[in-house]
Amino acid sequence: MLQDFLKDKKALFETGVSTELRAQENRRRVVVFAQGNLVQNVRVEESGVNARVRKNGLCGFSSSAECTGEMAEAVLKAATNNAKFMVNHVDKKAIVVPSITGGYVPYKREIIDTEQKRIIEKAKELDEYVAKSFPKLISRQVIYSEDSMDKVIYTSDFCDGHATSPRCYIYVYMTAESAEGKPVDMFRVFGGPGKFDDHFSDIEYIKPELEKQYNALMKKCEGVYAEAGLKTVILDGMMTGMLSHEAVGHTTEADLVRGGSVAGPCLNKQVASEKVTMIDFANEALGETAPLPVYIDDEGVAAKDAVIIKDGILTGYMNNRESAALYGVEPAGNARAWSFSDEPLIRMRNTAIIPGKDKLEDMIASVDDGYYLINSNNGQADLTGEFMFGVIEGYEIKNGKIGRAILDTTVMGVAFDMLKTVDMVSDKITWTSSGMCGKKQPMPVGMGGPALRCKITIGGR
């Protein structure tokens, strides 16, 4: 755990300016077995300290990879001087950020430095199980991935805190051969927030899920191409999560709204069916801990939920302190930085459409001719809300029943148009915490949702 060497540096904060001081340590590990061979064994650590100072709405920033109290004083002085320089030399009408009474927000999860040898042995054990149990595979891959951020934050006019966010996962990729002799892929992810022993001290629970993965892969090997066109589909929770994050979430980040996103002129207007409510959850979601809980952001704001869409109406954006002041709202803790050398950007945390009242089986039964789309491996969207997502797992729906598996395809559309077609929302939510968002800086994110019945354009062969 990162030691707190910043507390006594608050005495050095200048009066009349807004100051943020942050020490941060990031860790990353990757172990990869491909066809039984250890092909990657990576461990990366970085740490440092930074300061950001606001004066008359203008910012000065400084950082260093030397994570010490002495360097904290140096970057604090440099950031203060940079802010004064900006005030004296930049002719810009800046937004003055208001202050609030702060408090202390402690960390919630412990970071444990698991021995690398244990990680390698567990990944090898799982690889050997896959090789022995599923002989029809033409290739396989087992990937262990772990990352964590440990941050100590002090501010002059918001909250102080110690925030940690460890998480670890095992990805299992299987490839088989279709009847046409072409490779067909399927993958699953296991793990979640927390340390290695929270998820992988015993991997017996993974083995039945691998059986399901293999069976789904065999069905996909016999699958058919989807029929292209506008179709009635059931988007399962992972697909809904991808849509919520990529096609809607990014358009409602206030910095991108100011940059011209489609959400700008849509505030307080209908952008979805009245059955759709979407929230960027901070640390609690629907009565449980959120997949990747955020308790304090990197501007020192105590995190709370940000409601984006309420009963189909776009009700707000995700903000940092500056944009919240611009729009006259309270910040909710969406300013996050990946590295000690990064300034915080407006980022999502755990973005999801909330469940409705429909049963998934009833939703499937209501479709005469359509598709049940379960999982995606990639997606992209732009600031118009236009999106395109890959579909790597799905099935036909014929006369209300699940039919043949479909081969890889794409879905596309414009988010605010497509969401208006939603007429059924399932009563259960599916979450994933393994996501990594790439907006200028990488950032761990959680996303999810219920199943949705809607109309969407699907690609064919």
C-alpha cells in the first residue's frame, strides 16, 4: 500500500488558490499461456506525485516520478508558479470553480502483492485443464491480467482521501474449426475487483463455465450468418453495457458535450423510450457494491451517482468541477486520472441502464423472427451517437424460440434513435468490471445492463 507522506504538505498550500496534491502508484501484471507455452510474463510498476493549482480559473500542473515528500513540495511549488504564470500571460475568460467543505474518504480495498510464481502456476493449471478436457480445439489461450491504482489525495477546498482500485481477471480463449474449415472463436472472463486470492485461490468454479463456453463454441461452429437489415433483437446485458458506455456514456461526458456531442442540444428532451433509465453509479448500485466502486475522484470530490437518462429524458451530464460550475450543478466525482503524470479527465465509473419488469423468457417468446445477441468483443461510437459493435455470440429467434447460433457479425445504429425503440426491459442486470476505456488515458470502468428488446440494424455475411 502507498504510504501517506502528503498530509503535512497541506500546510504549504497557498491561500487564495485551489490546490490538489496527489501521490499515486500503478501496478500491472500479465501472464499469457498460448498452446501450453508461457509467452508473456510481465510486471510493471510506476509511481509518482503531482500537483494542480487553480488561480482565477486557470490551472498550473506539475508532476514527477520521484514519489517522496521532498518532490511533493517541489511539484506543489512548480504548479503554483505555473498557475500564476497563466494568470499573468493568458488572456482567457476562465470558469472559477467553487469550493465546498471537505472531509476524509478512506480506501476500501487492500492491494496484495501476490507472488508471481503462484499466478503462473494457476494459469498453467487452467491451460492444462482446457487442453485435456476439450480436444477438438485447434488453439487455446489463457491470460491472467491484473491492474491496480493506489492514490493519496489532498485538496485545499474539497475532500482528502486514500483510494485503491485493485482488480484481476483470467481470460480463456478457445478456437475451433467450422464445417467450412474456418476458425471460430469464443472467450470468457473470470474474476473481478479485489486481489488474486479473492478469485483464483481455487479455480474449480471456473471449470463448469468452461464447459458451457465449449458447448457454445461447438454450436457456433455449426452456425449461420445473420440476415442483414433492421431486425427485432434482444440485446443481452453485456451488449446493453457496451451500448450504454460507448454510444451514450461518452456523448454525455461534459467535456465532450462542450466539444459538440449530440447530447448538447438534447438536455431535458426525450432521447429514449420511457422504459430506459441510465445511471453512472459511483460505489453502490441497486443495493449492492458497484463492480468498480469509486469513493473519491482525483479532484477530491466525494463520489455519488450521476443520473444521465430518467424515464427516457436526458437529465444531466457527467462532470468535473469546472464543467459542474459551468452548468450550475454539483460535481459527482467523475474526474479520474490514469497515471501520476496525468491530469484528471471526465470519465465514467459504472454505467448502466437499470432493470425493468420483464422476464427474459417472455421477451424471447415475444419475437417471431429476430436475434438474441449475447456478447461483443469490440465497439466504437462517435459524438453523433452513431455506433458499430462486433457480435461474437448470438442466436436466431424463430417463433419465440432460440434457434441456431450465428457467426460473427456487427450491429449498428444511432443510439438515441435506437433507444426509442426499446419496448421491453428485463428484470435482471448483468455487470462486467473488466473493461478498460481509452479516452486519451486508459481507465478501468464497470458497465452493464438488463436485456433490452429493440430494433437494430444487423450486418449479414
